[in-house]
Amino acid sequence: NAGVTQTPKFQVLKTGQSMTLQCAQDMNHNSMYWYRQDPGMGLRLIYYSASEGTTDKGEVPNGYNVSRLNKREFSLRLESAAPSQTSVYFCASRFSPGTNTEAFFGQGTRLTVV
Amino acid sequence: ELKVEQNPLFLSMQEGKNYTIYCNYSTTSDRLYWYRQDPGKSLESLFVLLSNGAVKQEGRLMASLDTKARLSTLHITAAVHDLSATYFCAVDKMYSGGGADGLTFGKGTHLIIQP
């Protein structure tokens, strides 16, 4: 039982490059989330998908796009990376907000933009 | 906009002592979560608090929720070194239809427990 799997674990990008962070969960969860974690800032929500086929902006969506490919997979794309996007990115999932369950987190992707 | 504030943000304490971490939030919610994060690791769920007056305990940690005061506490009893970590509280922003979007996190409390 892998839970929430993120790839890659580490990445270095040059300013202006693009990349996609992948996330997959095997817990049959409906809702999936992308957060970024910066020192002293806690976790901030970038985008979420309450269910397959829907996506919505979170607190800090600028510079990012997402795709809910199917129930299992939720990807985050940086079209033109900027140094301000250097961060640790976490994907999370849960059954759905209405079922009062906690979110489960992947291991994180440490992204550096130079 | 839902705001979640934790205090203290940094805490250094000795083994064997007791202490409490506080989590205040700004809008109505009756769903609060506590997570633990070790350095360089992911977040691990500790407690799920779903109603006013809820109290959960696991080992030396006890969490409670007062929805009227919009306050949750995480109490550490007789601290041991293994509890050194960063602790986050997170709150669901509720909507009238009972739905919610993503969790809103506090900035975390970095806890160091020294021998």
C-alpha cells in the first residue's frame, strides 16, 4: 500500500524551464491537493481537486496549472519556472471533505529554481 | 479568509516538562487536524478533532478543540527527545452546504526537547 506517491523527489530547474510534478494515490480518495512549503510559512494551498473532473485555485495559484488526469492522479505544472517557486511541494489526498477525514501526504518534491 | 495562528512558533524545552501549543483560527469550523513533521520528511497525521469539546490522546500528546473559542491545544506531558519535531494545526474552511476545500495550515511550532 503505497499511499500518496510523488515524483520526482528532487529537481533543479533553470529560470524559464517548465516541468510537471506527478502525484498518484492508491487509497481511492476523491479529493487531491497541491501545497507548497516555505520556511516559516507553513503549508499553502496551490490548487485542489475536490473530485475527478474538477479543479479549483487555492491560496497561491499564480504560475501553476494542474490536471486531474483520473481519480488516482493529479499533476502540477510549472510553465516557466521562477526562483520564487523554489520550495518543497507536497501532494495530499483524502476521501472527501464531507467525510471528516484527514489528508494523507506524499513525501514531497524539493524544487530549486536557479 | 480563514486564518490559522499557532503559538509559539518555536519552543525549546527540557525532557520531563509539560507544555502546551495553541492554535487559533478565525472563522467557524468544527474540524481541526494536528500533524507532525520531522526534518526533511512528510507530514504525519496525529489527531482529528471533529466537534466542540473533542479530546484525543496518544501517548504523551493530548489535543482538544473548543469551537466556541476557535481554539485547539496540543498538550505535551513529560516531554521526551523523540517528540522533537514541527507540529502543525490545520482547519477545514466550511461552507453552508457542508463541503470544504483544502486545509488551511498554521505556520507550525518547531519543538526542540533537550535532555
